[in-house]
Amino acid sequence: MDQPGDLAVSLLWAVGALVLVGGALFARRIPMGQAAKMALAWIAIFAVGFVAFTFREDFRAMGSRLMAEFSPGEPVIAGETLRIRKGNDGHFWVQATVNGREERFLIDSGASITGLSANAARRAGVEPGEGYPMMLSTANGMVAADRASIETLEVGTIRRADFPVVIAEEFGGTNVLGMNFLSSLSSWSVEGEWLILRP
């Protein structure tokens, strides 16, 4: 519901627009019929502009939803909640930022920890940490992966600092957001074709 102050500002804006248009038409001494048509045209232009301004957030959200249809992996942001559309391969992919560098990630609830490919780690300047490698069971068998930490990981509006990951050449070109990321959220769920992430 509009507040009284908002209503007064809107009314003042409309009156000002009418006075401006009316004054301009009167100054040009245009015949009454033509002046009425021009006034209606200007009122329509101001009305469309006002509606576009009022619903700008809704239009932005609608644009994000449309983009997600054409480009799965681009999260649709609604407040702090992220909605990610399923890709053509049946998996959920998302563009994330690792230390300021954009990388593509598969979101995998079957992976216990987030994994970076060796090339992605090099591009983002993520260095393997000290200590023994972690043995991971993958589709290609057991893999020795180096432990590391991402300084900043950003997925849409969700930001994590000093985030633990593993790095392995055997990951090929695939980066994975695992359960250590999903469990850091307040909640996550799958609704039809959409993965919903809530910080």
C-alpha cells in the first residue's frame, strides 16, 4: 500500500507534468482540437514513463528470468534468493567468481567438498595448501586432490571468504560446488526446473 507521502509526491509529479505540457501548448497558440490531441499524447508518454519507473524492479526481475531461459547458469536474483535453471544436460550450472575471476561450476549435492580444476585454480591464483592430499572417490576412481582455500567465492549475491576447496588435474575442465557450499546456506531446494539457493 502506498504511504501518504508517496501518494502526494506522485500527485505533485502528475500535476507538474500537466502544467508543463499545458503551458507549452498555450504558448504556441495551437488550435484547441490539435492541442487536446497533443496533450493526450504527452499524458500517455508521461504515464508510460511513470509506470516503467514504478515497476522497474519487476521489469528487471522479468528480464533476469527471460535471460535464464536463454542462458542457463545465469542466476535469477530475487532479493537475496538465487534461482538457477537446469541446463539442457539435466544438471545445474552456475557462473561464480573465484578471487574476482569468473568460472563455471556444476552444482553437485553428491560431492562432499567444492572442487577446482587445476587450470581454474591457476587462473584465480589459488595455491595448494600445506599437508597431505585428500583422497576423493570420483566417477573415474580414487583421486588425490590438494587442499586449498579460495580467498573470495561469489555466486550471485552469496559471498564466502576463505572457502575450503580441493584442486586436482583429474577434474579436467570441470569445477564443482559441493555440499560444503550448499550446507553453508540457510536452505536450498529443487523446484521443478529450478534450484533455489537462500543465503
